[in-house]
Amino acid sequence: MREFVSTPARSIDFGEQSIDEMIAVEREQLHLQQSKPSIYSSVVSKHARDKWQEYQWMNRERVRHFQVRDQGLVTIDRPGRAIHVQSIVKKLNTLPGRRFRLNDFSLMSYRGVAVSRGGAPLQYLCAFQDGVCPEWDKISLDDHGLPKRVTQRGWRTTLMMIHDMGFLTEKELYSLFGHPWGEGGSAWRRAMWEFRNHRLWDGQENQEYWRMKVRENF
């Protein structure tokens, strides 16, 4: 008769880590999520640091398709010309047939601008950043790498909105404020080209916008 020799129970190998070590790492990751210290702090182990970086990378990859176009460009400080909002409106008022006026007050660091055509009542358009305006926008990102809020509003963006409403032409913009040369103005130049050629992106929403726009013209 064959004899069976009992052997002591063998522990399961979790990647050369014991249960206590795995629990300690999970607790450390929970502490990271709650307190969010620097991942390069001396109190953070290399294993927890690698896991945290992997978690952040996966978190961003899952929502990458929600990022805005040219996000890498609009999240950095781009060199440009800073102009006071009063000077911008003064230049706009040199155009014939239109009278631009700023609001007498600012709200959350923004100051509204209105326009009157041929003596008609003022019509609100949009808002400039109050005081000295930077040339380009800058947005901040959340933990997922998605746009959170606009930290600074560039004056070219506001002028583009006024242009899209039909109160400015592209030629007038360039004659008053010049061309946006350099890498910083690449997104602005492309947006103006798309508007000029009725090719605002390739999304369904923009295609529907231009379909209705053509219908209104007739």
C-alpha cells in the first residue's frame, strides 16, 4: 500500500509579498488618496509610489477622449502682448458704424462689452478679462487631466467671439491688432481658418451648426 505523507500547508505567493505587506501598501495608497502628499516624499515607499503613478496614468487614459483640442497648448504660459481692456475698446471704436462700450462694473474679474449699431440700443456681446488682458487663454486641469476652469482669458479669444457674432471682420481684426504669429497663435489661426472656410471641426454638433447657418441665410 502506498503511503501518503502529509506536508504543512503552503502559503500562496502574491508576487513575493506577504498578506501583511499587501495590507500595508493598500493602507498607504488610501493615505495617499486622502492626504495627497508629494509622491517623492520620504514617507512614501517605492512600491506605493509606482502604484500611485500607475493609477494616475490609467485614470487619465480612460478619459483622454474628453480632452479639448490643443490642450497641451492652452495649459501653458504662452508669450504674447498684454493690452489693457480700455485700449482694446478704444481701438474697436475706430471702426465705422459701431460703438463699443464696457460695463461700468466688473464681475469675478471679467468686464462685459456691448455694441451699438447705427444708434440702436446697446447689445451685450461677451466679456473681457478686466484690467490688463493677456493675449492668450490659459486653463487649469483637474486630477483626470481634463479642463477645470479658465484661469486667464486672452483678449484674442474675446475678439474671436465678437467676430463669430458678426460684429467684426477678419480683416478688421488683423488691421487693428496684427497677426498672431508663432506657435502660441497656431490654435487661433486654425480656428479662424475653419470659420472662414465653414469647416469648424468634424463633429456632428459643428456640422449641424453650419447646416442651420446656411439655411438661415436663405
